[in-house]
Amino acid sequence: MANGRKGGGREEPNFDVPEGRIGGRGDLNLRLSGDDRAGGGVGKRTTSSNGQGDAPRRAPSRVKAPARKARRRSFFGGLVYGTLVLGLWGVIAIAGLVAYHASQLPPIDQLAVPKRPPNIAILASDGSLLANRGETGGRVVGITELPPYLPRAFVAIEDRRFYSHFGVDPVGIARAIGQNITRRGVSQGGSTLTQQLAKNLFLTPERSASRKIQEAILALWLEHRYTKDEILELYLNRVYFGAGAYGVEAAAQRYFGKPAKAVTLAEAAMLGGLVQAPSRLAPNRNLPAAQARAAQVLAAMEELGFAKPADVKLALATPARPASSRGGGSASYVADLVMDVLDDFLPKFDTDIVVTTTVDTRLQGAAEKALVDELNQKGVRYNVAQGAVVSMKPDGAIRALIGGRDYAQSQFNRATTAKRQPGSSFKPFVYLAAVERGLTPDTVRDDAPISIKGWNPENYSRDYRGPVTLREALALSLNTVAVRLGQEVGPKAVVQAAQRLGISSPLQANGSLALGTSEVTPLEMVGAYAAFANGGTGVIPYVIANVKGASGKVLYQRKDTNLGRVMSVETDSMMNAMMHETFVSGTARKAEVPGWDLAGKTGTSQDFRDAWFIGYSSTLVTGVWLGNDDGESTKKVSGGNLPGEIWKAYMTVALKGQTPSMLPGSNHWRNRGPADVPATTGTTPGGLIGALLGETQSAAPPPRVAANQRARGPGQGPSQDDRNFLEKLFGVGE
């Protein structure tokens, strides 16, 4: 203590370093070594030989080595940490995207599968399918109605993990990405069947990331709401197959002409492959590509055990082919007419319906064949490109309707919509008005030049025959007589007569109306002629017999509806007698069907733009029109040549197997002589034609014709030589 405190006083701090220490006295070193830092010497300090615990200073290289190892550990730790953070933010971002796009959809509790647009199945009178109409093109089918290999074809090629995934297939997506990168194999796409269904049901066709997210969301909802088989059934009834066909039923009918339940394995494979690219793979447009794709489907089905190897081998050996359209698709003209008038009978419906028509498939095919064959053989030579055929029963039930040469090329229905000048086929309405004023088939009028305010109508033959009966004037289609009759009864009376029989197109009440200058449709004309065939009752042409719901409930049943009596029995008898003469000695004689009592009229419009033939038996009324859509003149196509040939070809088939019967009241006026012709004019056209036909003894026929008659025997009608003689003698024409 002697050296400590003196006198009990406080000793002041002294920072002097004793001599001999580092820096010497007064020299203070405040620098810190690595060991002086916090933790710097932990585990590193050693005891010296003098026991004082002072550690010798390390070389710089040994001090830095642990720092590099620590930094390496920090790098890998940071990488893992950063990855976790980025992954977490990625999950949050994806969740946000999903939440955002889910918010653009209707609330889940309000989400429902949209109702499928109703299908209209249009059947022929025998129950066979003519066409499907509506947005889908076919009815809904249950999966249990289908052969097992049909739905399996779609699973095999479109979504082989369908029964194991939850609506979105990560494995399938990865496979699709790999195939797209390597460009190997046939891509099955990344979308599952459930996703495709979601797209078809709820979304637009656009391709975007946004839509794919919504598609996945909706797929998950569908998988939660429906069973796998229910999803597959919905898919099969909604997927698009091209050509306006939605669903397997529509596609099977469209491409193979049969219901989906009847398709073969090869056809099922073709349908399964078609949905990838309906336009490119449609079998009726690109059969080789469709068959190649079907082979890939069959291979996938065999690989997955969906089809037996033997069955696949057979299907590959006999690949599917599309069915040829019956009549080149002419039934579509009938279907179009059905859709035009359906609203009149069934304004509203929200489920599938079945419409049974009056159309006979045999007659429909015969009518189209007759028209198409004639145009194919003679269309170029006569410069005529189009035509229409309408055939109906005398009560107005349409049995065949052809609206054009080829529906695939032109959907314009010339039978129901095209308004053309009927020419001389309009003359029966003129004669009807005249008969109703008291004239008869044997009334005589002059075939002589006539002028009406500077208009000078001429006959087809450009010559005149003098006094002729109405029967002969109509049979030979003499224009001057028709115009005279029109002036005699008045154009308004002619208009009224035509309208009473069912002509609804506007008619111009003028002098030229008698020659058919006002435009009408083939359907109108045939419907009006039906009154002559049925005894005088006006008809309303109809094509729909009944309409039923999918369950079979009758929604509409046609009742007997007509326009009532539009002419007396006596008047109808006289009209049938006059129009029968056109088949015997007039412009329609080349169209005669042996054994049948027929009547009708030919017609040719100005400059040969339109050619008509409308004729009937007691059981069928048929009209044929030929012309060009742009109104270009034909090369002298008249009602008596090409249209008459088509009419005869069709009616020969249509009347086959029926028992011939007489037209209403025709016998009463058929064999009368020319009562109004003076007896001194026994060689007038009336007397001569009557003698040639064996219908009157008022005049003797020329010696050559008389010899022919004796050779044939009585009651057999004129020979072809006699008819040729008549044509030369009278210039039969229009």
C-alpha cells in the first residue's frame, strides 16, 4: 500500500504505458486484432508454454479460410431460401390469377350446364330420316344407347387418362409439351375431354391464357358436379363434327346415313378422329386423311385394350367410307320448306321434336333422278342449267319436291321461292273463267290475228287455223284464242279464277295475263292444278303431317283443310276433257304414260326463258320447270320437250304399281262432237282431229290416216304416224 495511495487521497487514472511495452511510453495502440472482435477468438485461443494463455498471432492465410467456407454455405442457403420465397410468391400469383379469372365467371352456386338447342328431326312419310335441322343437327343420345367402342374411341385418342385425372391432366399437358417440342408422334393435346366440354359449354373459341385458366376452373367444377360417364355423354352430344353436325348422332347421320347406335368400329374410329380438325378431316371432303386418322385411333384403342386386335385388323382392312347423299341432298329442299312453315304450327319449343312429312322417299329420288339426268344429258346443248319438280297428291300432300339441280351447289329453292313466268301453263285459268261464263270444250272461236292497243300476239307456229274449238285451241296452245277469251271474260275474271284455285302471287289484270306473263312459283301452279285432279276442291299444299316431342307426345296433327269447292263438278269435267286433249293430240302427247288417263298443260315464256309442264292423273299432280337463274334464254326449250320428258320419266316410276283410274268427270265431255261447228265445215280442225282420234264421225279423215286407223282397229287412238302428220299439218307448239 506504500506505493498505493498517499495520505488517503485518490489516485488519478494514468493511461501511460510502462516502458518496454509496445509503442513505448505515451504511445497508446488502440487497434483491434481479429481475435479482439466479438467471437473472433472463440475456440481458437491456445495456451502458451509459459502458461499465460496468450495465443500466438496466426498467419493471414489461416485466418481467411473459414470465411470462404461460410460464404459458400450462405450462397446455397440463400439459393434455397430465395427459391422458397419465389415459389411462395408464384403460388400467391397463380392463386390471384385463378381468383381473378374465377371472378369473371358466374358464381359457382349459379353455374349450370346450358340447355342444348333443340333438334328438329325431319322424317319422310315412312319414318326414315330426311334431314336434321336446328343448331345441332341431331338428337341427344344416351351413352347407354351407343356401342361401347364408340365413346372409347374418343377417350383413346383425345384423353386416355380420362378416368384417372381430376379434370386437368398434368401428365397429359407435359406429354403434349414434349411432343410439340420434339415434333414426334400424334399430339393428343393438353386439354382433357372435360376441359374441351367446358370450352364447348361455357366459353368462346378464342385461344388465350385467360381462357385456358377459366377452362381449367370449369373443368374442375364439372368433375365435382358430374360422374365420368355423365361428362362423357355431355361431351359426345356437344362436340362439333363439321358440316353443321353437333354430337355423335348428327355426325353419324351426316357422314354415314345411319344412327350413332348402328356405326361400326371403323366408323366409330373415324368419328373419334374427326373432332381434332372437323374441316380438314371430314370424310366427305378428304377421305384419305380421315381414314389415316381413323387408323391412328384404332391403334390407340388396341394399345389401351379398348378393342380386340382381330376387330382392329378387320376395321383397318375395311375402312369407313361416307354414305352417298340420297338424291344428291335434294331432301334438304324439303327440310328447308319444313323449317319455313313450322312456325305456323308450332311457334315455340325448347326440346327435340320430330316432324313427319308427306314426302315419299321413292318418289323424291325418282323426281331428282329424272331432273338431274335430263340436265346432265341435254343441259349444255339447250343452254339450261336449273330446274324444279313438285309432285303432290290431289289433296295437296307433297310427295316430292326438288328445288334445284344440286343442293350442295345452290340452296335456293326454285320450287317454292323462284317466281317465273308460267307462259301457256297459265291458260287453263283463262279457259276456266270462260267455261264458267257458259262456254264449253266444243265452243268455237277464231284463231286469227288480234291486236290490243298495238299489241299483236302470235301463235308459236306463226300461222292461224281459223275457227277451232276450245278443246283444240287449248290442246294446241293457240295464243290468239287464249287472248280472245281473256278479253271476252275480262282480265279480272281470270285473276279471280286463278286466285280461287290457290295462286297467291300478284297477278296483273291485263291482256297479256292470258299468256302467263305474271310470275308465279312452281308450288303455286301445281297446287292450283290439284283442284282439276280432285273434282273441283281447292287445296292448300302441305308437307307436315304431324309433329311429336322427343317422348312421342303429339304436338301437332294436321286436319283435313282445304279451300272448299272452287268449281262445279260440270266445270271440272269440261276442264279435264280439254286438258286431256293435250296428251292425245296436243303439245303434251310425247309425255303420255300408257294406260293412264292424263291431263295437263305445257308452257313456254317469252324468248324461251322458262319452260313448264304441269300434268296430272287421278292420283298425282306433278309440275316441272326448267330455266336459268339469271333469266338467260334457253336454246328453244319448250314445255313439250325437255320438261315433258322429265315429267314422263318421273310419272312412269311414280304411277308404277297403281291401278289406273279415270279423271273426275272426264268421260262426260271426252267423246262429244263439235256441236258449235256448222255442219258444212266438216273439214275444220275440230272435225278433222275428232275423226283422227275416232271421237266423231262428222268428217272423214285423210285416206292415209283412215288406212292407219283400220289397221289398228277401233278405240286404239292415233298412231305415231298420225301424230307426226298432225304436227306437220297444224304446227303443234306454243
